[in-house]
Amino acid sequence: MNIKFALAGNPNCGKTTMFNALTGANQYVGNWPGVTVEKKEGKVKGNKEDNITVVDLPGIYSLSPYTLEEVVSRDFLLNEDPDVIIDLVDATNIERNLYLTTQLIETGVPVVVALNMADLIEKRGLKIDTKRLSMVLGCPIIETSALKGTGLKELIAEAVKVAKQGEHQLPGAIFSEKLEEAIDTVVPALSETIATNKKRWYAVKVLENDEKVMNHIVLDAQTKTTIDALRKDLETELDDDMESIVTDGRYTYIQKIISTTVEKPKEKLTISDKIDKIVTNRFLGIPIFLLIMYIVYYISVTTVGTFVTDWTNDVFVVAIQDAVSGFLSSVGASGLLSAVIVDGIIGGVGAVIGFAPQMAILFLFLSILEDCGYMVRIAFVMDRVFRYFGLSGKSFIPLLIGSGCGVPAIMASKTIEQDNDRRLTIMTATFIPCGAKLPVIALLGGVMAGKVAGWEAGGMIAPAMYFLGIVAVLVSAIILKKTKPFSGKPAPFVMELPEYHIPSVKTVLLHVWERLKAFLIKAGTILVVACIVIWFLSTFGFEGGSFGMVEDTANSLIAVIGNVIAPIFAPLGFGNWQSVASSLTGFSAKEAIVSTMGVLANVSGDTEDAVNVAAGVAQWFPTAMAALSFLIFNLLDSPCLAAISTMANELNDRKWFWFAIIFQNVFAYAVSLMVYQIGSLVLYGTFGFWTVVAFVVLAFMLYMLFRPDPYKDQKVYSTRSVEA
Ligand code: GDP
Ligand code: MG
């Protein structure tokens, strides 16, 4: 038999973990709400008799149609007729979770409650009388732990049984007598096109005057009058609007059943609570976060990272280069082919591949921090900071994800309800250095360290760039929030702080591998192509009046193109064609900046082999400041094409898209200009026309930052029109 399960529940109650456990899939288990925005489907493994499909729905607190998640989940439950809803209830938050349950049991779809996080019930000193609770709610309850994998067999068996029975017991009275009477009056008046078992749900919604439902169903004039009268009566009698009356009714009902089925321990601080006292402390929270991120980036890029990367470069890449060039000459390949492969592809891709170990280490740390439950605390801590600057903590989640990759970061901003804050987040999410930018940081960090004797810039630069990213986001937010299109108070941010737990080795390794795999695929596809193109453009050109391979790379095609654009960047300190060419290829993928530098350094004979890309690159930057300015520009300018097209999709508006692109590049230019000009003035005493311009830009930025907010008193939350 074909059976369809729908997994529904609050954010963070373990739906995705359950989905993965049931299907053997490896969906992203986020430690924060909003990770699963789209529904995902999978097949239940290990059940031979039936063909069971599970659908993982986005986490929701209610079936009201206000957020995108709610709309997605609700449409699925009502229109796609799953055979069973598996309602995941987080046992440690049972009261709040049951709110959704009271709505799910009304939909007419059979419900099986999975009382998840059962492994924590005893630990928390909770006592839950599941038998009684099951009786009151009128649906089976199975204790499960998605994390530990217990109770899953029973859950599947029960859900299959319920699906096969096919009938569903509607809940008894949930609301006050008056309201139940009203529902009973509405139910028979509803048109026959609505299935009998769904009528109660529609009756409640119609009474609530739910806009979506009202537009969706047809009511004859007389029924409509009756319903309006009923609603009005109740509203006057209880002196409240209908939606609130229904909401209150549900909570009262939950209170009542909880009081007889759940026994809570006297307030006792768990270890998690104790850790949180320090980690989310008003004063300590942020310094601790900064310290942790500092350590993460420091270790990834220096110490362990450098050690492994040096080995990869010195031993591995050189060995491959030698072996391949030896092989090619032994089989008599042409010099041209050998040059493309050895200088172009291996020189370029090799320059990037060397950084794979550093990325792996960064991803490893980030995954551990996420899986153990720390990252979600940071969103909570940052909510306070962000709110101060007019943004919601919800905007911080995309930024955290952005430290891995900008594409999912931009997609994660979907969950921000307000149009203005969502746009702002999409525009600024890629200011946070993603994994692909790490090689660029490491390479340029090395160049800087080489320029300034005794200055360990290489180690400090990675954490510094991460903080620069956060500051860039905040500065943009402050500036833009004071303009009309972005004004408005942030929406409240509700979030669960799950218990800390030892990260699961499987989840962590999986995350690291998935990101690394994406990187390797990129290296094998986009970067190879970029390297070949760059190699071609830097090897061929017009010399002595004819087209062909050039002696001097300065005559190559890319040098000619680069030299046309280069003057634009002269005020930023890197007005040479090599830097310009590298920045341009950065739009294909940010690692391509490094691979292009590898190719150019190899081809122009600036360096002997891939190992010394940094030495070759160093020649293009007269000072450490120039290298820093180049790095900053490439971190803040528009992201790679993949992220740009995600931006276009999510902004879904040509005007906003171009605004975002212009904003990113102008902002990057302005910051690099200030850093280079003012930095050079301080360090080397250089002063000129562009120094003056830099100060003017600085003055303008400071004005935009500190001018009074003209929209300060705007109280209204700007909301979003949810498209169904
Ligand atoms: P979703 O938002 O409902 O999809 O929740 P996730 O599946 O992403 O899980 C949220 C967090 O709860 C993760 O850190 C999981 O490891 C954790 N979690 C999920 N199920 C359980 C469980 O049964 N017991 C415990 N202790 N933790 C769980
Ligand atoms: Mg999920």
C-alpha cells in the first residue's frame, strides 16, 4: 500500500533529525528555526510491505497563514491529503508544542503524536502520562528520540496502522461551550464540497475570518450572514477579537489537560542552563563569541592549517606537477599542451587545492559549534545587538550560515517576514567571508606578512576579516535603516534554545564532507575552466604586430584588457592588470582569485611552481596596505555568480537586485579606498588627491552613521505579503 506521512511540528523539535532517521537521508539538521523552509520528501527505509513516503515540513507554531513556513505546511496538510500526520512534540516544551497539536487534530487528517526528545524526559525530571494524554487528545502517542533512534519502529508501525484504518476521530470539545456551539452551527452549513472530516477545521477558520480560507471556499449569502452574526456575538460577549478568543481557548484547553497529565519538576538549573548563564550573559556573551571565532579562524588559517597546507603544497602539488610534466614529455606531448596542463590547470587549481585542508578544519570547527548547540545561542545573543541597530536576530542566522557558503545563507533569509529586513539581509549576507574566500584571505595574508618584517599579519588576518564582515553588515544596516525603504522596527524573534549535546560525529563529518565536496567539485569544474581561460588569455596576444604566444605577458590579451580597467582601482592601491584579472575571475567562484593568481604567477615566470604563488603575487602589490585593500575589496564586493543568482531569485525584483549589486560594489570600493589611502598616510606618510577623497568618503559615512534617524518613531512593523 502507498502511504504518505507528513512530519509536522514546531521549529527545532527534531523533525529533520526524525526525517533523516526514518529515511536514511542526510538532510541538513539545523540548530535554528527556519532551516527547512521547503518541504522535503523521502522514502521510509526498512519497511518492505508498504511503500511509505515521508514529507518533512517546515517548522511552525500554528496553522495561521502569517509566515511562509505556515503557508507551506498548511497547504500541504489540507490540499495534498497525507494519510497520517506525524506530529512531533518536543517533550521538554510540551505545553507550547501542543498548541499546534490542537490544530492538527482538527484538520481531519489522522494524527499520531511522536513525543520526541524522550531521552530528555527523565533527565529533566518530567513525568508525562502518555496514556491519559493520548486518550484526551484522541490520538496515539509514541515516545521517540530521533537523535538516539529509539521508538522509531513503534512510530512507523502505529502510523501505518492508523493510515490503514483511514478513519479519524475528531477531538471532543476544545473550546468554551459558547464557541463549541458556534462551531456546531457552522459545520452543517458548510458546503458539501468540503470533506466531512475537514469541516471542523474550516468552521473554526471561517469563524476566525481567516482571509485565505474565506477566499478559498464558497459560502452562500445566508450562511455568511449567520457566521458573521455568530462571530459578532462572541466578540462582543468576550470583548476580544475572534482570533484571540480561539487562541485563548486553545491555551486554556492545553492548561487543563497538562495539569492532569504532566508533572514538572521544581525549577532546577540543568547544565545547559548553567552554561547559558555565562555564554548568553549580557556582558560576556559577545566577548566569548568573538574569542571563540578568533580561535576558530586563527587555528584554521595558521597553526594546524598552515602545517597541513604547506605539506599539501610543498609535497603533494609539486609532486603532481613534476610527475605530470615528466609523463607528458615522455609521451611526447606538445609543449603547448604541457604548458596548459602544468602551468595552467595544475598551477591554478593546485594553488587552491592546497587550501582544502584549511577549509576542512574551518568547516569542522563551525559544524561542531553548530551541532553542539552553541551557534543558536549566538543568534540569541546577537539578537540584542541587532535589535539595537534595528535588525532582528533572525538576520543573524543567514550570516552564520554565510561563514560556510553564501548561497544557503541568502536562501535562509526567506524566513524573515519583513520585506525590508529580508532585503537588507540578502544584500549583506555575503559580507561574511565564506569558505571559498578563505584561500584568498590566507594567500593575501601571506603576502602581507612577507611585506612587513616581523608582522604576523598572516595569522591575525583571518579573524580580522571575519570581524570586518560583521562590522560591514552592521554599518550597512545602520546606514540603510535610516532611509525610507528600509525603515521600520524589527519583528520579534522567538527561538528555542535546545539543550547542549555532544556533537554527533556522523553529523559533523557529514557537514564537513558536504561542504568540502562542493569545493572539490567546484575546483574540478569551474576552476579548471577558469584556469584554462586565464592561461589562454595570459599566453596569447599581439606581439610584433601578429597574434600568437607572447614572450612578455605584459602583451597578453588579459594584460591588455586588465590595463583598461586597472586605472579604476589605482586609488585603491592595486591598479595592475593581474589584480584586476584575478578580481574579475572571482565572480565565477571566489577561489578563482587564487587559481588565477596561480596561473599568472606561473605563466609570467614570477614563480617556479605552485608553492610560491605568494612570492609571485607579492610583486604585484607595492605595499602590505595595497594587498590588504585588494583583499577587502574582494571580500565585500558582489559574491560569486552562484550567490548572485540566488540573490536575484530571492529578491525577485529587478530594481532591488541592481540596487543590491551597486550597493555591494560601491560599499566595497569605499571601504577599500579609505583603508588604503588613510592606512598609507598613517604608515608611509603618503598624501595626495585620493587621500582627500578618502577623508571625504569617511566623513560622509560617519554622517550617514550618526545622523538622527528620521524614521525613529515609526512603530509599525512592515510586513510581508506571503504568496501562497
Ligand atoms: P527541526 O527544526 O524540527 O527540523 O529540528 P532538527 O531536526 O533540526 O533538530 C533540532 C535539534 O534538536 C538538533 O540539535 C537535534 O540534534 C536535536 N534533537 C532532535 N531530536 C532529538 C531527540 O530526540 N533528543 C535530543 N536530545 N535531541 C534531539
Ligand atoms: Mg528542520
